Amino acid sequence: QKTFKITVLPGDGIGPEVIRQAIATIKEVEKKYEYKFELSEALIGGCAIDAHGVPLPDSTLEQCKNSDAVLLGAVGGAKWDTLPGHIRPEAGLLAIRAGLGLFANLRPAIIYSSLKNASPLRADIVKDGIDIMVVRELTGGIYFGKRGRTAVEGMGEAAYDTEMYSVGEVERIARVGFESAMKRNKILTSVDKANVLESSRLWREVVIKMSKDYPEVTLNHMYVDNAAMQLVRNPMQFDVIVTSNMFGDILSDEASMITGSIGMLPSASIGAGTLGLYEPIHGSAPDIAGQDKANPIATILSVAMMMRYSCGLENVAKDIEVAVERVLEKGYRTGDIVSEGTELVGTMKMGSLITSEI
Amino acid sequence: QKTFKITVLPGDGIGPEVIRQAIATIKEVEKKYEYKFELSEALIGGCAIDAHGVPLPDSTLEQCKNSDAVLLGAVGGAKWDTLPGHIRPEAGLLAIRAGLGLFANLRPAIIYSSLKNASPLRADIVKDGIDIMVVRELTGGIYFGKRGRTAVEGMGEAAYDTEMYSVGEVERIARVGFESAMKRNKILTSVDKANVLESSRLWREVVIKMSKDYPEVTLNHMYVDNAAMQLVRNPMQFDVIVTSNMFGDILSDEASMITGSIGMLPSASIGAGTLGLYEPIHGSAPDIAGQDKANPIATILSVAMMMRYSCGLENVAKDIEVAVERVLEKGYRTGDIVSEGTELVGTMKMGSLITSEI
Ligand SMILES: CC(C)[C@H](C(=O)O)[C@@H](O)C(=O)O
Ligand SMILES: CC(C)[C@H](C(=O)O)[C@@H](O)C(=O)O
């Protein structure tokens, strides 16, 4: 009987309550299957700042390193917004990505057929659904490059940040892109700004070289400005998108928004081994925290991604995903996705509806 | 009688034919009003590469410098796509922006009421129209920062680009943002990534400082990833957006696409004086070049912006804009915006319909 060690980081705001439903899902999986999950909680974000003065205590990072997977709720809130940058909740996110070497962020943007009307796009554009996987580089680029202040002749103080990518960094993220495409519809769109940026030119060279290893994958290159337009004009043209940390930040959020259901979307951050970090893409929503209103589905689907990528349990992942679809088809909705003719339920009720379908 | 010197840069693809209709508009303005426009043509882009081996010949830049305004068609085409970066058509665009000191790019994203159905967004989202002015910094940031190649220990060759902004650069673009907001609905959204980038933190500091000079303007700060989402979710919340060169490239194109009428949108690039460069936001569309199919409206509306910003002729600008609206209301459309119940016309016919309304 295999046992998986999972570090759970509930975080702030609605984090703890959506995590509670995700844990219930894991417990249900334990009952049905022959797997054991050893769960232990730790602090990250605002709650860690309150307790230890830093958004990612060393003890949390150590515990994560000794796990098979990390499940995160959400971090942040107005309370910590006026602190200096390096001790804000978001700094904890950047530190855990770097600390665990999670260089690839996988962000599926999917419209469930029962939620098509939620998309802000015209019905004829989303009639065949949206199913995009954005693969964002997560530990390099301008997020982690050299930055500072200096002075510019006649223009006063100046501040700079450095976008930098090495061949090795591009190779490993491009490989995740190609491999993802192989498991899907075999179309990979590499997004860059090679008509302006040197780092994008290197990016493109490496991606083209690697495409020789994947003759079955159709590789397209698209400038980031055009990609921002095409996501709105015709999202169906995309299968897998692979791009840099900064462009991926922007495009993965845009891709999520066109599905119309931010509360539904999970994410996975993975590295060279099987250790991964799984979290909903939504924020900590302090305005509805503690009111049993938050949608736990994105976090539950993050558990599915965890089963798939860190535990290698594809069948369990599918089981959870199908359970979510069934509950949606039966017409249950949390407040963020409720519409005429559907039944409004709270966080806990939504969680138990899903576990009862597993 | 005032005379304005205009340098006309037809460029490549559909550039020359849309420019022809824009010139017809200028001639009509000359007939109706007491102003003279001295037009002289010059080369930029692919046609300049063919004739002189460079996308922006010195003679063209000189001629532009000695003008009151520059009117550009479009540049580029497959023929020049395999040339090295610095002699591609796009390099001519970057060089003319820098060469003329055009640090502010004004990109209106407007839905004309007669074209609402063209928007890819749901009808209920665009029911009150879209009317956003994106103010993009155009001669700084990562577009013009230090770049190159280097090596990274254990990761092979690396390439880098530098995002850099000085207080002076941010001040002058922020001022354009605030001034634009003062002439509109007095809401300014400054877009940055201050939770990660040092250059964004300086950007935000300067914008906040300057807001003291504009107590009537409501200033909001928004992260670029959120802005990419909000444009799709609720574009009506925006009045003026001010942002960096790179973020502006992405967001101005996204804002244009949600209007659904790329062929309708003009742009202005301005600097410290009244000299400005005016061009449609669409590309050179080689596939339909020379077939009398291109929509000349974006270029004609660029003439209107030229009248407003470089010539100080607000009444003439309005006259042209109203002429365009009237022709649309009468149901005439080029191929890119034609729909059931409207009448398809070619480039030349559309141009003459508009001049006849002036
Ligand atoms: C909070 C912020 C630093 C972070 C990022 O930009 O990576 C967030 O936007 C995300 O996408 O996870
Ligand atoms: C062609 C390219 C260099 C240019 C830019 O990125 O500025 C274009 O996308 C634009 O927005 O005018």
C-alpha cells in the first residue's frame, strides 16, 4: 500500500475553507482506493507573517521539500498590503516556487459544457468550448533577474529589472510544452516577442531546435500582443501555449477569464522530479471568507492535478474530475457560478456533493 | 492661412491604398476649410529595404523631423520576414519612434454603436459600448534597454533584455495619462506589476506623486495580469489606461480586439512638441493588398487624430469622425465589418463616401 506525504498550506482568506473540502476529497479517495495520504499542515502567506514575521518560514519550505506534493489554498489580504514587498504574502509564493524548483506552471483553461453561458465571450465563439493548457515558465525571466535602482543622466533616478533566459531554462520548459501537447491535440503555440527581445530570440531558437524531437507536434510561434488578441477572437485555435514567466502571468489569467469561471480552475507547478505544488488560480477573497460562500471546486480539481502529476494516479484524477462534472450537471452551483434554473449551495455542501460522487 | 507640412509614409501591403483614401480626406478638408496641407511622400519598411537596404533611411527621418505631422500606412510582409532583425520592416517603426522622440502612444479602443455585434464579447457586456484610451509609453522600457547574450554556469548560453524606467520618463508619460483623463471621464488606471518589478514600483511612486497635481482624476492601480482579465470581464470600468511599453503593447492590442473592429482603429504617437505620427493599428495585410478590399477607416480616423493633436484643429477632427459615423449608419461596410443587412463596398468607394460627408 503506497503512502503519499502531502503538505497542506491553507493560507489566508477563503484558503482554509476551500482546503477543508479538498481534504475531504482526499479522505474519500483513501476510502475508495488502496492509497494512503499523510497530511500535515504548515503556514504560508499572511498567517505566516503574523506568526513568524515572514511569508515563507524555513520550516514550511523544509516540510514541503520532504513531501510528495504540496496543496495550497490562497494567500493575501488587505491587512498585509502595506508591508514592504519582500515580506508580503505574494513574496511567499515566489519563494516557494524558487525554493522547490517548480519551473513549470500548468494552467488549464476549460469551459465545462454546463457553464458555457458564464463565458464573457459571444456564444458562437465558445460554442465548441475552450480547452487550453497554458504552460508558464515559473522560476526564471524578469521575475528572478537582477533588479535595482540607478540614476540616468538628466532623467533622475531609474529602476531596472532583467529578463534573462538560458538555453537550459528554455529547454526544460519547452519540453514540458511539447510533452503536454503530445498528450493532447499535438498543437503547441510558443509565445514570445522575438521581433523585439533578445531573450525571445533565444527562446525561439531553442524551441525550434527541440521541435525536431517532436515531429508529430505542430509548432506555431506567436507574438505576445497577437496572442492576447487571438485568445479573445478565437480561443479554439489553441491547444497548448508555452511561454515565459511574465507573458505567462498575463496570458494564463486572460485565458482563465474567457472561460468565465475563475472559481473552477486549478493549477499545478512542477519541477524536475514528481514533487509539485497545487493550488486554485483564484485569490484569497477576504470579502467572503468564513461565510461558506467560496467555490471549493478549483481546489478540489487541484487535488485531481496532484493525483495525476505527483502521485501518478491518473484514474483517481479522472474520478475526481468526473465527480465535479456530475455535480455541475445535476445543477448545483456556488454563488460565483449560480444562474437561473440552478441550485445555490455553500462551500461545504458543494464539497460533500462532490465527495459523494467519488 | 495656415499651412501644415505632412510627411506621408505609405509603406507596404495595403498601406498605399488606405493612405490614398486618407489623402483624399485631407484634400477634402482643404477644400472646405481655410487650411493648407503640404504633402510629401517618403519610404519606410519593406519598400525602404528594397530601395535603400534599411527600413528607415536617414532621408525619411530628416523629412519627418521637418514636418508638422507624419501619416503612416502599414509596414511588413513575408518577403522581408527572413532578414536579420535590425533590417526588418518593424525595426523601422522602432527607429522612427525613437528618432522623433514619440514617447506616448495613444490608442483609442471604441465600439461604434452600429458595429456592436462585431465585438467578440457577450452583448450584455458591451451593451453600453466600449470607450477606452490606452496611453502606452513608447520609447523606453524593455524595448530600448540594454540587451545581449552571455553565459550562465551550467545552463549554457543566455540572452537578456533590460526593463528600465527613469523618473523623468515616467513623469512625462503619466502626465499624458492624467491630461487625457482630464479631457475624458477623469478616471485613470495605471497598470504595472509592482508586486514583482522594481521598475513598476518606481512607476507607481511617480504616478502617485503626480496625482497630487490632478485632484479631480480618480487614480487606480492595477496589476497587468488583472488588467488583462478586466478588459474581457468588464471593459466599461476603464476610461484611460496608462502603462509601460511592453504592457501597453499587449493591453492595447487586447483592448482593440474586444471592440471587434481592428480595421476601424487609429493611433497617435506624440512627443514633447506637436509633431506626431499617425497610423492605423492594423497591419499591412499582404493577402488582400491591391484588391480594393482593405478598410480605409482606421487610416482616415488617424487623419482625424492628426488634426486634433498635431494641427490643433479639433473641429476638423470631429468633422472627419462624424463623417465616418454617418457612413456607417447608412449601412456601408468594407469586407472586414460587413454583416447581414449592410452594403459591401471597396476601399475606394468607402473613402469617397466619407469625403462626401465632410
Ligand atoms: C502574486 C504574484 C506575484 C503572482 C505572479 O505574478 O506570479 C500571481 O499573479 C500568480 O500568477 O501566481
Ligand atoms: C512591430 C512591433 C515591434 C510593434 C511593437 O511591439 O511596438 C507593434 O506590435 C506595435 O505595437 O506597434
